[in-house]
Amino acid sequence: MVKLRNIVILLLLTALSVNGEIAFRGAWIATVANIDWPSVEAVGDKEKQQAEMVWILDSLASLGINAVIFQVRPTADALYYSKYEPTSHWLMGTQGDSLTWDPLEWTIEEAHKRNMEVHVWLNPYRVNLAKTDTSEICADHIWRQHPEWFWCYAKQWYFDPGLPITREWICTIVQDIVSRYDIQAIHMDDYFYPYPQGKQPLPDTKTFEHFPRGFTDIRDWRRDNVNMAIQAISQTIKECKPEVEFGISPFGVWRNADVDSTGSATKAGITNYDDLYADIRLWIREGWIDYVLPQLYWEIGKKVADYEVLAHWWANEVKGTKCKLYIGMAPYRLEGASAKTPWGQGNEIGRQMKLNRTIPEISGECFYSTRPLLRNPRGVCDTIRLIYKDDQTENLPWE
């Protein structure tokens, strides 16, 4: 029954992706630091948490959203039943507290009632946030049991990507989730090696010396560490449930053209390849990921990172491959201090959605994140609802 449901969903989405239509219409539900769910007021309260999730899913469905990317492992913890990692303190208040219900299983059921896919969002290496004191990490966390697996950078702890055990552990977590839950995809975002903090070097020279694998350049070695992890995760998913997809939402720029002529015409200060050691292009070409969802959180016409330039660059990257292209969009920029020209004038999200429909390779888009989106800044929800209603010929939730 599970496989049949997933096949039906896939066929429906495939049917909707022709003629420039947007098949994947998603939204991220972030749980780290209680960004989207649960609210701080609902931490530890099952009834409030369920009521909030129902409101989120109903509200997204009313816009025409057909997929949620639900963050269930923000810091090597769990917003689901796990025998490997402790319950998240963002769910229960204290890390490791016992669960009385399974938020992931329940959310999957509620999302599927609304004909929405669930993509389970995992952060592979992160153990804590810089502002989170390590005293809050519970006694049975793997970080305390095996401190030799980790290193600290800019007050944050990470699994050491250069250790074989790190890849094994991540694959164990992935296999556990895929085998037990009726999900449509495993999803990871842009947090591989940490974002650079000034000139502070990464503390991985000893690991490089112990596991060089023939590399002489530590930067190439780091990229290979992540490549091996992505390939292993992909194999784990397909061996467990071939119908479950693997998607990545990377930082929006792979490389700048002034460094690599095949890169994009951008001047980004950070890039995937050079700074995060994530060679997304390779993963697309090797077929290790089923979709790529670059975070294009800039406006059309931005000098250093133009949305239109990047949309076309990523579209060119998926040509001739089996990898689908969805675009990550930023309605959060329509409000608060970031709502500056052009975000504070006109309808930037609407312009971007219309542009997406002129590029045949783009078959989906996703909004970060749910709470800012549903506050409807500058009427963005109305724009999305109207564009999606105009897109589709199916019976949608508001009809």
C-alpha cells in the first residue's frame, strides 16, 4: 500500500510537470530554534503542537502547496521516535525527554490526508548551535559517548566528515527513517562543512593525516569526504526503498565564473565548491540525487547574485540528467529589516515565479520558511494562490 501510494503521487506530479507547469510546490518547516514549529509556547505540549501543525498544513494546502520539507534532525537529535539519537529539546524542552507521541508519523498521516508529500529534512554533521551551551546536550547523546568522532569550529560541534564512522552513522539514521516511515524523500540543505568564520581554519588536519586516501590537497579531500557521504546515503535509500527520493537544497552558487569558467556569472562571497566543499554538480551528473533545490534567496537583477542568472545556470546543469530542478525562494525577505528595495517594492516573489515558468527545466519551487510565508507579507500568499490556481487543472483544496 505504501509503495502504491508513493507511485500514485509520483505519477500525479509527473503529469503536472509538463508544459512549463510547476509540479513540486513546497514549503520548509524548520524546527531548529523553533523557527516554524513548534512555537516556543507549544514546547512539551502535545495538544498545542498538533493544533499548530494542523494550522500549518491547512494553511499551506489552501495556497496549493503539495509538499512539506519537515526538519526532524536539526542537531543530531530527533523529532521522531529514534533508538539512536535523543529527542530534540526544541520539541520537549530538555534534550532526551521521553516522547508520548511520534510527531513525524502523525505529521505524515496529516499531510497525506491533504495530498501532500513529506520530505524528511536531516542535517548531517551539526551537533549544536553556537549559542547552545554544550551542558544542554544530554548524557546519552553520541557526542558524549564518542567525543573522538567530533570537532569544534566557531563554538559549534560537528561530526568529523573525514571519519568513515561519520558516514556509517548518518547512513544508519537514514536507513532507520526510510525503513519505518511512509515518506517521499530524504532531504538535506546547505550545511555540510561549516560556513567559514573569518580566517579561522577548520580543525581537521589530524584526520587528513590519518585518512589521506591518496589526496595531497586537503580541499580536494574535504570535497571527497562529502561526495562519499552523499553517494552512501543515496545507496542506502535506494537499497531500502527505491521509490524514496534524495534531494539537496544547496547554497545558491556552485562557483563564480571568475574562478571557474563553467561557474555562474556571479560574485558570491561564499560558494558550495570552494567554501562548503559540496560539489553539487558532481552529485547531479553521477545521479546520486533525485532533485536539486538551490536556495536562490536573491532578487532578480542583484549584481553579485542575480536570481535570473542563477535560475538559468542551474537549469543548464540538470539538462541531460535525471535530476529534477526545483528552486528555493525567500518570502521571509518580504518583511522586517530585509524588506528593502526591490523586496519592499512591487512583488518580487511573483516576478520570480513567473520567470520560473519560462524555464522548462524548472519543475518545482519551495518557500523558506513556513511562518514568515503564512504571515502573508506584501500579500505573497495571495500571489502564490492565484499563480498556482492558474497553473493547475486538478481539483485543488480551495475549490
